[in-house]
Amino acid sequence: MNKVISRRVIGSSNPFMKFFRELAASVKGIATGILFIIISFVMIWFFANQTEHSKTIEELPLQTPNEIVGMDGMVKIHAVPDYSNVMLAPNTEKEVLYYTLQKQEFAIRELTKTRTINEDGQTIEETYVEYKPDWKTVETDTKWSEFSMGSVKVKPASAKLQMTATTFFDKTEDVDYNEYLSDERLVDVVQKTRVTIAGVLATDEIIVVGSNSGDVISTGEEGTFFLSNKSASEFVADQAKKEQTTFWIMVFITWFLMTTGFTMLFGPITKILDIIPGVGSLVGTLLFIVFGIISALIIFIAYLGMKFWWVILLGLIALIGYVIYSKVKKDPKLVHIADAKKS
């Protein structure tokens, strides 16, 4: 079921008027295309300089808490935590390192959408509400037991987690209501509730990676602050996989933005070519393919330039030095001046 809540006349549905309206929109789209291209270069900088936490984690030696006492700097330690105040997960008798409680509610939700229709010679944009049943998270809470690793204290609030969590509690309950209600009147009326509690048992051995200062670990260099209850090899492999996935997602988004941006610069041309049915769409598709290849090359070159800028800078300095040396060597006047200075 859906309900129209507003209507806006965009213009005449006459093909001639529609063509010029869409042509004007494609001209305005050039600015959006330029913005997409700029954003894509910003994104290249981000993924070219992405912090590779997995390499830092792998290079650190795995030590016991006693081995790092009095040692400041990045460390990687493993042990079963010592608890000064161990918690019980709610609705269970499980002693836990930490737990996350999530409350959800099931109800009819309002989704606002738009569509374009032709009616009585006019193109009209309709805004309408669609009713769809769905779960909505209404509360999320994470709590930690107070713990240390030997004589080293750990403050995990800002740590990234590489945990294999256990579900301790998962219960769904129906909510009774007597009166029959239509979809419209049922919006946000809770029909079911669900509570899920998951976390890590207090008996699990964990690995902590972070910066030790005064035998307290609470941060990490460049954000490398992790807790994991996996094996050391699984921990590194899973983090490397996560980073690689993030990298390629950002590459794809960058490629799509840049390719779309270049294609939008030629939007008015493809729109004019659409006078011949299908030609504009065909040219637009071909442009997207061509600019897709060009974008891939630009991204590759820009990535190398932004990631290895210092190598390029050293190369340029060496090249400039070589050019100056060659000119001095070939020009007798410059050689004479250089010899005079030496003498």
C-alpha cells in the first residue's frame, strides 16, 4: 500500500519541451561531473595513504604482560585477563569480558519515495509514502568488565575489536494489541520486540595491541589499538583481509565517480544526439566504457604518485642534478669558472 502526499508539475510532457528540459539539466550536470572528479582525487589520496594496521600487528613480537612492564611504545601482548570487577551478561549467568546488548522493534515503517508520471500533457513528480514492515534498532549498549593483563592496565573504550563473539541471549516477543489497525495507523506501532546479547567470555585469552605508557594501554600509534580473542595468525589475516576489502571498495567507488564525472561533462552532447532515437544512449554507453578505461589509468598513476611521492621527488632531484652537471661539463666557460673556484 502507498499514499501520495504531494505532486509537483515539472513541465510539459511534450517531447520537444521535454528534450530542452533534459538538455538544460545535462548542462547543469557538468558542475556535478567536475565535483565527482575532484572527490575522486581526494579519495585516491585516502586509499593511497591508508594505514595498514595488519603490518604493524604482524611485525610486533607477541609477548606476555610481564615482558613489557616498564616498556613504553607499541606492544602486542596475550593473556587471560585479570578482573577487578567481572560482569555477568544480562539475562544470563555468563561472566564476560564485555557484552553488547541490542534492542529492536518490529513495526510498519513509512518510506518516502518519488516517481515521475505523465498526466494530461504534463510531467508530474509525485512524492508518496510506502508502508513496509521492518525491524528498527532502538538501543545498543556495550559494557566492559574492569580488567588488566598482569600488572598492565588496559582501557578498551577506544579499541577496535577483532573478536569472535558468542550470542548469550536472543529472544523475540510478540506485543499484543486488541484493536484492528490499517497499515497507515500501524506506522511505528510496535508488534514485536527482540533483545540480543553477545560478547566474549571472561575465560577467553585475548591479544592486545596498542601503545604502552606507564604500564597502561589505552591508545595506539596511528590508531593501531586492537583487542582480539583469535589466534595471532587469524588476527593478522582477518585484519589484512578487512583492509584489502576496504581498499578495493574505495578504488571501485573512486573509479565509478571519476568515470561518471567525465561522462557527465559530455551529457549535453549525448542529449543532442538523442534526437535520433537510441543514438544518444549508445554514445553515452561508449563514453562510459572509454572513460572507464581512462579513469582506471589515471587512478593507477595518481595512486603511485601519491603513495610513492618521496621516490618521485628524489628522482626529480637526481634528474635536476644530472642536467646541471651535464651543462657544466659541456660548457667550457662554466668548467673554467668551476676550476677557478677550486684553485
